[in-house]
Amino acid sequence: MSLRSGLTATKCLQRQRVFPRNAFRTTYTAPNSNLESTIESPDDWHLMQENRARFKLLFDLFNQHGSTQTRKNTFQPHHTLSCPLAPSQTTLSALVAAGAHFGHTTSLMNSNFLPYAYGSRAGLTIIDLEQTLPLLRRAANLVRAVAQRNGTIIFVGTRPDLQNTIQRASERLGAQGYHIGERWLPGTLTNRNQLFQEKSQEYRLTPDLVVFLNPLANMNAIRECAIQHVPTVGIIDSNADPRIVMYPIPANDDSPRTAQIIAGVLSVAGKEGVKAREEGQKTQQNHAQRILIKQVLNGEGNV
Amino acid sequence: MATVGLKAFELFASRLSCRPPRLHVLALRSLTTTAATTPPPPNSRFVPPASLETMDEAQLEGDGFDVDRRSRRPRPESRRPVPPSPAFYTARSLYYDTLVQLQSALSLSRRALRAQHLLPLPPFALRALPPAQPAWANKAEMSLILQAPLTARMYKRVVMLLRELDQYERIARVADATELEDAITDITKGFESKKGIQARDTRIRAREVKERGPLDRYGRSYTVGRRKTSAARVWMIEVQKPKDSTSEPVANTTSILSSSNATTPPPPTSTVLINSVPISNYFPLPADREGVLRPLKLAGLLGAFNVFALVRGGGTSGQSGAIALAVAKGCVAHVPEVEPILKKAKLLRRDPRMVERKKTGLAKARKRYTWVKR
């Protein structure tokens, strides 16, 4: 038996080749170099930009081969915020994935919530999402109808993680959408003259619908809406009485993902209502114009 | 509250004269607080209050609602417009709208910088950015700009967003992305104030003074020293060494007769003037002279600097102590390496001892009157 020809003693005992001293990375070589590079003049900035652009070209070239899943066609966590589901597209699995079925501890369950509870597990009340979904769709229909009749809708979400949600939701409704993110000022509806002074006479202040993403923290607001006969929609958790709002949606109110789905669904429905209203107005205008034209033609024909 | 309610009532009263009494009650309901209304008649249809003001008199007149007529006629638009801002019901609409707009400006500029490969920025490039020099309005001024009383948390929120925008503006400026830089400047300049700009200029000047160093353009240091009620201002400048070649030793002569003094250069001499008078005339006591020159002695700079001092207030030893402190500070300004030596010798410390005041019931600051038994 003999050693393979390549594996001589001298070769095995040879030291590893040390990297040459001058082979460090600079802006001229790799895009993510951060060691010995320095930027002094605007030319260095341009060089850095060019280098990164070159790398990106290479990246894009190779990106065409390989996996077909891209950032655009896979689910990203921000999609519930930026491209929400339509009411008809909402599924049970989407709600379960968001954790909408988790209620609070069974000891804290409100007795009036029992019809919406599926059961309990691990000490938590599990919310029956098969009831949640039709109630969510009913609320969406309501929002659509209100928006179609030029109604104003306020989205109330007074937690820091709900700010983005309510802003986007109110944006989708255009001029008819409003949001309250920090605190519902007591007296917004019942003491409007003092709070808004001359604006209370200038604008139509009573909203046509208020959507609460965390109703338990906004009981004052719910009470004011009841006093002023404003219909309310709310996400009702297992420790809340579903009767406090007119259209309860039993779901987990502590989960931001659930709130995003629900607010997204309602705002998309509202957007549909606004669009339907605009189209209705357009058809009315076209109709009126056609009548006018006919009249003019008839008048000319007669003459 | 009463005056506002009255004013609103007057407004409506002027409109009431031509309205039927039914509308009078319903219109006032939106103004009053918690009005307990009578229950509606059993066969009437519920109409939400918001649209009541929009309904014509014709619709409300009559015994009941004419369903056919109502469904044929399109519901009229509200006479009053809806509130303009989406944050209207917060009663701080401009503040919340501004936050939303700043956040969207941030995300847009981030996207633009990413497209130009300027974000994410590697650490060496971050270090090369010019420093931030903000001139934001203070909390009171920002409250005026945003038309809402701001708490510290609300103000900080705005300033954090503005700082991030400012950072993107600096990145765009160094990398010559002028359009983006101008766009961001248009947004941020609305939040700067005159006071903020003044404060910023003061900071820049202070930083320049610090960076420039303690010596002026002629190489003089200007320092101040105080002791008891004396204050001294001292200018120190390095003694110029003469550059003639004749002073250097030409050749080593082995003759015993030649004295060693001829070859060695003369020791350096410096002038110390106090109130334009030489030190020996101003301080007749050797102790005071020693005090003034002690910092130079300890630092080994005895002939190195010419000293010019202006002193006033106090007496001889107070003035001597004040000049000594100023001279010590001047040595540190010229030669920073001697600072630990002078610090250890406690020559850089302003002596805080001052004449203690006389107190009532005592003859002097501490001296008590003779104790009498009876």
C-alpha cells in the first residue's frame, strides 16, 4: 500500500497560504465593504453608487433564473395593511392565521358573549369564527351602504399599534373617512360647541357610522354615540358585552393583525360604496345631459 | 360655554322664523347636550339625525311619510359640508395631518434614495456625512405652527420625524441629488424658526471657536484669572528666537583662554508687564513676584513667553493670585502637555475663598462679642 501520489509529506505539511496583505475590499470591489473604505469627495459617493448599481444589475440578471416566487407574488406581512382583502375574499383561514379566534381567559369571559364562544382551550375562550365571518360581512355591507349614501365614517383605534391601520382605512374612504388615534375627546359629539366652537356650525359634525377597533378602551365614545343615535361597529373580545355596539364583530381585539384585516375589509367595502356613488352620480349626469340634448334637438327640429 | 351656546342659539333663532315648529326642535337637538326626546310615533320610519337637517320641509310635512315619493326623489345632499381633515375629530387636525404627511414624505424619500443606491448606507459612508445642524422651532413656536397645544411627547414625535428627514436631505446633498434635496428642504423649512436659526448659528460659532484653538492669528493666548475681588486679563506670546548664524559657535577652539560663554548661546529672556509696568516695579514684594512666575517655573517655560497683564480690583496678593491663575491657563493654551503638571500643583484652580460677610450679633464674620455671665 502506498500513499496517493499527490499526498506527499511535504505537501500535507505545507503551511496554508496566507491572504496577501493588499487583498482587502474597497469601494472598487464589493458593495457591502465597510472596513477600509473612506469617503472624502462627491466622486467617492458617485463611485459607491455606481458600484452598487453594477451589483444590482448582476443581481437582477441572475434573479431571472431560479425561484419564481418574488416579493410581489408572495404574502408579505405588510399586505394586510397595504393591500387588504375584500369582504368576499375573507376566509376563515385568514382570520385564524391572524389569531382572531383567541379570546381572553375563561374566568374573564362576559356572560353575554357566550353565543359567540366556540369553547375554551388552554384556559382561553376560543371565539367561533364561523359566526364572526357573516357578522363581518354584514358590517361590511353596512359600511358600503353608508358610504354610498354620502355618510361619514370614523375609525377609532386608540392603541399605538393601530395608528397605521386607521390612517390607511380612513384614506380609502376619501373625504368621508376620519380617524381618531390618540384619544376620543369627551364631548366630541355631546359638547361639540365648546370643543369645536365656530366649526360646529360650519360643518356636518354628527358621523353616520363609528367603527371601534378597541371598544373597551373607548366606552365614553360608545356612550356618546348611543346618546346621539350614531350606529356603531366594534371588534368584541370575549371579555366584552356584545350589546355595547350595534354591529358587533366577535374577534380578538388585542391582535393588530386581526384589526388590520377587519379594518381593511370594512374600508375596502366603504371604498366600493364611494365608487358606486360616484358612478351613480356620473350616470345621472349623463342621463341629464342626454335629456338636454334631446330637448335642444327637438326644439330645433320643431323650428 | 354659555356665550357660545347663546351665539349658536341666536344663529338658529334667526333661521327659525320661517321653519315649521317640528324642525325647530330637531335642529336644536344637534346643539344641545343630552336632550331626552319623545319616542317617535309607532308607524313612522326612523331617519338618522345626520340627514334630518338635509330634509326639505315638504318631506317632513304631512301626516306620514310618502314612501313612493321618497323613493322616487333622490335624497338631497347635505346643506353643510363635511369636515375637511380626516383628523378633525381629534381637535388637533393640523398636528395629526402633519405627522401623516411627514411620514409619507419620509417613505417617499427613502424610496427615492434606495432607487439611487444611497440607502441602506454603509457605516463608513454614514461617518462621512456632514453633521446635523438643526434649527427647529421650540415647543411653544411649534404649537403656534401646528395650531394645537403640544405636550413634550407630541413635540418630540414631530422633531424625530424632522431629524430623519434632515438626515435624508444631508445624504442627498453630499451625493448631489439636488431635486430630492430641494424637495425635502421645502418640507422642513416650514418647521424652522428664527430663534432656532439664531441658536444654531450660536452653536456653530462656539464650535468654530473651540476648533480654532486657544491662540489667535498672531499666536497670542488670552486668559482670565480671578482671586478674591481681583480680575486679571493676560496675553501671552512666544518669545521669538533670533535666527542669526553669528550666535552659533563657529569652531571649537582648544585654547584655554577662550571662555565657554562665548560659544554657548545666551539664556532666553522674556518680559512680564503688568498694567504696562514691569513686574519688579508693580510687585515690590518677592512673594507676589514668585506667585506670578510659579506656573512658568513648574512648567519649565520661564523664558519662553512674553506676558502682558491687565489687572484691577483687590489688593496686591489678590492681584498676584489672579495673574498667576491666568498665566497658568495661558501655559496650558500654548503647551497643552503641561496641564497635568499644573493641575497636580493646584495652579489651575480658581481659589474660591472670598471675604466672608459680617453677621448680625457678631463683631465680625466669626468674632463673637465677649461673653457676659449676667
